[in-house]
Amino acid sequence: MKCDGIPSGCAISGMMSEEGKRIDGSAIIRSIACMHDRSNGLGGGFAAYGIYPRRRDMYAFHMMYDNAQAKENTEEFFYKYFNIDKDEAIPTRKQKGVANPPILWRYFLEVPVNKLESRSERDYVSNAVMKINSDIEGSYVASSGKNMGAFKGVGYPEDIGEFYKLEEYSAYIWTSHGRFPTNTPGWWGGAHPFTLLDWSVVHNGEISSYGINKRYLEMFGYKLELRTDTEVIAYLFDLLVRSHKLPVEKAVQALAATFWKDIDRMEPQQKKIATALRQVYGSALLNGPFSIIIGHNRGVIGLNDRIKLRPMTAARKDDMLYMASEESAIREIAPDLDEVWSPRAGTPVFGTLRPEVE
């Protein structure tokens, strides 16, 4: 089918089986390739959930190294802080349009119980990610969650997908991104998705509140080293949901907060909650034009900014949920849909694994 192109827009696409059916990566590559003209070859990437079932209880670190010394230094860190079950090069193939990749390696890690002291396991892993990105020169964590991974780099997204052999992976959630960087550099570590633990974010737009968001996150020990505004979104979800124990729905409401004029018209109980979220999490509010897809081990979330300055279309077919910048990118892989809609500004779309799915 004909795919419409809107230049200079960035592209996002995601798909999820709420029954937990695993789908190979060829479909998501076709979907994001449909929006080729929305990116410029300076960044593409994918997140996939359910791809490591044999090691589903281990943290899968996908690493990027500028050189062998960075790899050696990081492995010394891993040996000190984790039990390493397996490490190997991430499989790739030569691909036209993908040049000068860093060293790409993955590790399956367990946290030694005697290292935790009073910390939770996820706090321990999050701190390890911050240490690597900020303290080990030339070393970057592409992803660090369980039973998931991020595959990203400099190139058009369809070329990145072929480079990483994504047709050989099967996942119940796929998200993807085609990048058109405007005010941040195009480099391997700065490609989307941005991740922490099992959170992953692909983003079309700009976070104009980046400075405020960054300073707020730094108060809680987060270190932002990847030189792209999208990084704050992944860390804010981690802070609000994992650390502050907010329900996902309330975290979304804090990040794309209701306008005061709309809060004033709410019923008393709703008004009380919305007011509290704006007062407590004012520095976490995301300003600027954006549409994002957030992945996590139990589902996906699609979200526009509060006045919908970036496009997003959602659709359903049986147990499948699709979201993309353009409807054509969904119909490219699912032409016969049960439902198609354009989510309202600031109104999230949730996809959730059914309770019986482990």
C-alpha cells in the first residue's frame, strides 16, 4: 500500500499482543519503514519484550562501547557488582546505510543477594546503570531490563532493524523509532529508545522542559549523560512508578498534567487529586510538543502532549494494539482493523498483558 510521508517529523510505531503472543521483528520493521521520510538517517531503534524467555529472570544489559578499553573497564565493574551468567556479541550483519558501529555486547546478569544491603534489587541495577553511563568513559547502557532489549544506532530504522537481525527475535511488544534530530546530536547512544530497567521510550517531538526535568531528576540521584531530551521521560516514569509507587495512570497524569482551567471544573475528589499531582510534581511536568510510546514488561502506554502538537494514531485488531505516527504505518502490517482512532491531547492509551499471561 502507499505510505504517506511527512518530512522532518520523526516516526514512532508500536505493537502489542495483550495475550502475550510473540511476533518476530519483520512486521515492526515494515511499519517503521513506511514512514521513511519522517527521519533523516541519523537514528533508528527498537525495543522488544519477551525476547529472552530462557533467561527471563536475569537483567539483560545491552552495551555500546567506543573501544576495547571501555569494554574491559565495564566488565571489571560487572564482575564486581553482578554474577554474569553469559556474555556475547550482539548478533549483527553488514547493512548498507549502517556505518562505524561501536562494539555491541550483551550480558545476562544476576544481582548477588549479599550486595543489596538495604536496597531493592531494582535500585541496585538502576544505580549500576547511572555509574556506567557517567563514570566509565566510552561505555553506554542501551538497555538493562529483564526479558527485553533495545537495538538502536545511527541509520534509518529499517536499516538498523536489518543490521540487528530483528527477524530472528520474537516479542509480545515491539516499539520503534525513526529519528530526525533537530537540536541534539545524532549518535549511537543518542538514538531512541531510551531505557532504564524495563522502561523504554520512543518519542516524536521536543521536551522544552528538559532543563527543569533534568534538575529535578538529579535531586533523586539520576545522571543524564546521553545528550538527548528524551532521556528524562524514561527516568521520570521510573521515579514516579518504581520509586514513588504511583499507579501508572497517575504518573501519566503528572507528566501530561491537566490544565488549571480544566481542574477548576472537576468534581471535588478529582479536583483534589489533580491539584495535588500538579503541586507535588510540577517539576516533572513535560512541556513541549510530543507523542511517545512507553514500553514496560506488562504493557505499553501511548501519550500526546496536552494540546496534541504531534500526531498519533491508535488501532486494535483482536488482541493486538497498534500505535504509530501515521495510520498508514499500522495498515501496512494490519490492513483489516477492528477500530482506529486518534487519541485526544493528553489522554493516554494503555495496552496491558492479560492477568493470566506470565
